[in-house]
Amino acid sequence: MSIGAGTATATRGARSEARHFAGWSFDPTDGRLARGRVEVYLRPKTAGVLRTLVDAAGEVVAKRDLLEAVWGTSATGDDVLAVCVNELRRILGDDSRHPRFIATAHRRGYRFVAAVSEAPSARGSVGRLLLGREPESAELRRWWAEVHAGRRIVGFVAGESGVGRTSLVRAFADEVQAGGDAYVGVGRCVGHRAGGEPYSPFLDALDAVCRGPGGRRARDVLWQHAPTWLLLLPGLLDDDEAVRLRDRAGAPEDGRFERMLREFSDALAELANAAPVLLVFDDLHAGDTATVGLIASLAAGGAGDRVLVLATYRDPDGPAGARIASVVRDLEWHGAARVMTLAAFDESAVRAYLTYRLGGMPDPETVAEFAERSRGNPLELARLLDHRAR
């Protein structure tokens, strides 16, 4: 049964289709912006700005309306909006003086000027960097089958830079989302080493859940069981709702972590009663201490059944990577977590990848050359092929 059937869409009604413009594809459900082999996952606020502008393509969107749509209030200064717009222009290669995508309406707002079309977001579960990862993909599906049967699983996907951790878990999340019978949320930990909002990846994931299929019910669950979390997602509340929820939640308590854990665990259990839940957290080695602690607590038994939590990390990666690896080893030792380590491609995987990219079976010498030069690293293999094609 689809959890979206007969259910109102989430607050502010985000649509799930990809938007296409000038060779770019933008998926608002996870902030993925792609063109050819270029793929960027936008920060949540930046993705929100792009989504709002694209959905009103050809029309001027007032700064006040953008701030309310993305930040939940117009009281936020214009500077944060300008940062997001400049970030989008840099990624898109746009020029504010001769805009091809985002034009400035002086003292009023911004207008998306490129032609936009829509098509279902249907990225396949096997992409270029997933060739050679069939066993790992199958293992994730087995974990998900156990979750469907009533298990709670916390799993970690480890590996060196470029080995395909993100590609694997993102493709799996897309596959689960396409099935239509689960709550799916994805969060990234990029940039949190230098500080940042505690629990930010969890907030990103909850925001995605509340804007996806069954989002209205998910938001209601947070209202009832996790008001502290919902207050940290102002884009899901109007001003009146925020005031009422703040009164209901009361003053912050001592032991904030314990309250956040209790609320999140209660909300997660309630969501899992309605449908299985998949939460994905990417690059945990860059995560804040609160996020790492919450994942460890969930693994130790603080969540309901029918939940799969997947977290990726680069191991080793200096002190941060060593810290995460230590946490993961301890959880695995106590049987509280599962660990999947992605190894480099062997020659058979390199051969499969080259066959896909070159459109035919390569000779053994070519396979051996690329296997040696790339050391079996999928990202390096792709770079070598791209360089050869120039």
C-alpha cells in the first residue's frame, strides 16, 4: 500500500517531480542538481530557493515570499537569500549581468528566466558508479526486507574517498522511495566539522520526510511526539502554528540531548507503525557530535521497529574518521549495528565498468591498464576515462 494514497501533501506542497532546464536536472526531494557527469547536492536552503524560483519560472518572486517559503519567516535578513542565489549562480555558471537562469528584479526579488519542463524523477538503481556493486546493493535489499518484516537495523557503509559510498546509498534510497510504501529521508554531514547546527543532518532528513509522500501525517506525528524537532523546521510551520507549538513544547529542559532522543525515538516509532522508515546520513565523519551520538543511541535500542538507519563514513580520515570508526566498532561488537565496507573494484568490476562506458568488451590489456592506474577506485576510473575521451 502506498503511504501517499489518499493523504494530503506536506505543508507548502512540494512536488516530487524533477525539473529540467537548459540541460540541467533538479530533483527537489533531495536537492540533487545534475548535468551530464556533473552532480551536486545543494544545501537544503539553497535547494529551497531554487525550487521556489523554478516553480514560479518567468515570474518575479518577492524576497519576502522567498524568505517565508524557505526560512518560514520574512524577518530573516536578505543576506542569507543573497548567499543562496550567489551559490546557485556559481554552480550553474550564471552571470547576474547577463542572466540565463536567475535574474534580479531590482529591490523586488528574483525571476527564473530559463524554460522549465517536468518529468518524473526516476533515477535508476544502477548507475555508472554502481556497476560492480551488485552484491552490496543486494545486501541492502536484504536488510530492507528484514525491516519490512519488523526488524530495526542501524547500518554503516564505510570506504575510502571515491569508492562509491554515496552513490550506493543514494541509489538505494531512490529505489525505496520509488516503491511508494515507506518514509524516506536523507541528510548530509558535509561541513559540520567546523561547527554548525546540532542534528542538522537529522533535520534535513525529517524535512525530506515531511515533504515527501505521506508528509502531512509525518508532520502531524512530529507535532504530537517531537515538538522540539518540529520547531527547528520553521519551513513546515506558519507563524501562528509556530507560536502555538512553542507554547505547547514549553521551555527548554536541562538534559537537552535526552529530550531530543526521547522525542525522536517516540516519533520514529509512531511513523514506523504506519510504514517502514529509511533514514540515510551521508559522510558521518564530518558530522557534529550530537548527530553521531544520536545515531549511536538509536543503534543501542532507542527506536521503534521497521526502521533502517544507514550512515556512510570515510575510514580512515584523520581524527574524525578514527572517532567514527571507534564508535562503529563498539556498536558492531555489541551486535547493535551492521557494517558494510566497500572495497576497490577487482578486475571483473573494472571490465564491467569499461564495457558500459566504451560500449563494448575491452581487451585484457586495457582492463589491466585501467585497473592498475585507478587502483580499482571507481571515481578515479571515471576520471581516467573522461580524460581519455577529451
